Amino acid sequence: MHARGLGGYDGAGGKMGQAQPETVREQLTVRIGKLDAVIRSKPRRDTANDLAREIDAIRTIAHLNGMRPAVAVAQALEMALARGERGPLIYGWVAILRDAVTSDRHDDAACDTYRAACSVRLFG
């Protein structure tokens, strides 16, 4: 999936350079890798802020490109962070987000399926 109408927007307020991934899916996969690295790193006081910033960028890029399942998962992940989930509790969320980003489906049924998975994870 190529960026549509973004004018090279990278989701973090800047322009994409030549070193950036060519497709939105690749860019989001790289960002999820960064998110995963932050989660697995030694916790710092600003770890939650780093996570929130990266999730917000992922959500924004996915939204701008019609990747509705990824948007739904990113929103649920933001809620999980807001309620205090950190470290290993977040690993499953990252896996769901990665799956949503790599999915070829962006229709209502796919979005509902990912929302349901997130709901079960959030509320048991």
C-alpha cells in the first residue's frame, strides 16, 4: 500500500527522506519494530511517553491511509497504556498491531474483528 495524498508526511511532523521505507506498510512495520524495542528496553521514566508518541504516529499514518484495523488496534493499545499496562503486558498488543498493519483487509468486517480481539484483551 502506497501513501495516498500524504505529500511525504511521515506521521511525526516531518518529511520522509530517501532512507525511509517506500510503502506505508513498510513504514508502519519499522515503527512497530521501534515500539517493540522501547517495550523490551530497560524501563525509564519517559518510556510511557515514548510508547505513546510512537503509537500516536502509527495510528495517524494508518488513519491517513485507510488502514482501519490498525487504527482500531492502536486506539486500544493507547487505552491499555492509559490504564497502566507496560512491559510484557504490551507484547500481545504489539503482535495484534503488527498483524493489523500487515493485513490486506481494511473493510468493516476486518475492523470489527480486530476491535473484538482488542475488547477481549482489554476487558477480559
